[in-house]
Amino acid sequence: EEEALQQMPFAGDAGRLLDNMLAAVGASRQRGAYLANIAKCRLPPDRALEDEDLAQGLACHERQAALRQPRVILAMGRFAAQGLLATGEPLGRLRGRVHDWNGVPVVVTYHPAYLLRNPADKAKAWADLLLAQSLVEGA
């Protein structure tokens, strides 16, 4: 709801946390980072994300990646990670290594909203962010 109101992905407290994480590695929404949701529309509160929603979002992401040519994708959260990588593997097993999506390296980490509820995992997310940053610097 907050994202729809502000008309930007990662709004509210989760967005502020993400902005702080990006700033810690010298990036921001305005410099070096492009943020997008895997689902391209707001779902009703009583409906979960479905395969069709993911398929439509992925088609859009393919076009965005072709235009933007990202050096790395940071997939934040289970839906983004499993959708991009076409896997049902748990997020915890996808973290900590580099994956490939259409020739672009992908690093998987926790969604900022999850980190707000589970602050003990912030150190793991920091390690993931540093892995993504090392790929950017090495590109």
C-alpha cells in the first residue's frame, strides 16, 4: 500500500532501510541503483502472488535489463529470487553465491521488510550486499 501511495518500490520503513544499506556501499536510488518489484501491479490484500503475476513481471524485467544493462542484480526476498532464478529452492540456500539470469550475475538476499522483523539477519544481508558490490567493482 505504501509503495502504491508513494509510487515507488521499497517505500516506508523497508525503503528507508534499503536506502541506508545502499548508502553504506556508496549507491542510492539516484546513483548506481535501479529498484523494481518482481510484481508489476499491486495485488489485492486477500490475494497471493501467482505464477501468472511472476511471468508478467519477468517479461517486463527482461526488457528493463536489456535497456539498462545492469552489472549485477540484487534479488531481495523469496519471490524475487525464486522468480528470477526459476527455482523453488529456499532463500537461505540461494544466498551467499552468485547466480546467473540472462547473462547478468544475481546475488540473493533478504527483503528489507523481512530484515525489519528479523534484525539478527542484517549481518547476512550485509555480506550479500558486499558480494554484489564486489561484482559491480569487478565489472
